[in-house]
Amino acid sequence: MIIGILDFLNKYSDAFLAITSILALIFGGSWLNTSARKMKGKLDYDIARNYLKSVLSLRDAIKSVRNPFIDGSEINSYLQKNNITPNEIDNTDLIVYQERWKNLQSYWSALDLILIDAEVSWGPEARDIQNGLDELIRELRSTIFLFINSKESFYKHKDSFHILYMTNSEDDVFSKNVNKEVEKIREYLKKFL
């Protein structure tokens, strides 16, 4: 009986080897596809998480820039950092908004780096979805420039005051617009989280 089985295997070994190879290719390919999908899903999740985290940090930096209260520690920090005396300061508003803007700019730059990964993985829509937020930041930057360089013009434009200074009321349209843009981005990223 064993001799019969060995004879049978010897006679058909090439066929068994071919079938085994085909099955290995099928199952191996299936495993590779599954692994690739899992890795792509993890990559998308990581990019989306970092994207959202950067957007939320940027939102908070915008709030910080728009804070109407200027704390003396902001000016003191600048004085110490630059090793100057209070008598050497011409424009405290310039100092405060320069420092606040540097902070916002660092978050904005960090978001730009993440957007490169997002655009590579998801296409141009990943970058386009946050154009509205970029536009609001540019509007804020222009308003700060106007405030620092031409207070006369600044106070002539009713909207400038409401862009520069955050309020805790329901009438803060600029904050509402920022939050609307952040929610639009969050909604877009949900499919990856």
C-alpha cells in the first residue's frame, strides 16, 4: 500500500507541485493586498490625526492673536528675549502682535508640512478643503498690519475692529467663520479617522 502511494506521488508530483505553487500565489497575493490596505489605512489615519491636531492648534493660535487683553508679561518676555529696556520700545502693539503672530505662523507652517502628506495620499482636495481657513488668517494678518501701521485707517473700517479683537459674544462673526472652517475640515477628515 505504501509503495502504491509513493508510486502515485512520484507519477503526479509535478502536478501537485504546480497546484501547490498556484495556491501559494493566490493566498500570498491575497495576504499582501490585505496588508497593503491595512498599512494604507494606518497611514491615512496618522495623516488625518496630525492634520486635525494642527488645525485645532492653529485655531487656538488665532484666538491667542485676537485676544484683546495685552498682558504685561508678553512685553516683559520680549524685553528679556531681546535684551532691551522699556525705554527703547516705540510701539508696544507692534511688539505684542509680532510675538503673537510668530506663534500663529509656526502652527500655520506646521500645517503646511502635513498638507503635503495629505495631498500625496488624498489628492488636491486635501489642501483645498482648508483654503477658507487660510483666507481668514490672511484677513487677520492684513488687519493687524493696518492696526500697527495706520490706526486712523484701522478705526475707519468697522469690520477691522471685529476681526482683530475676539469677543465672547454670539456676535463674533470672525470666530464663527474660523469655527465653521475648522468643522468643514473635521468633517472631511472623518472618513480617515
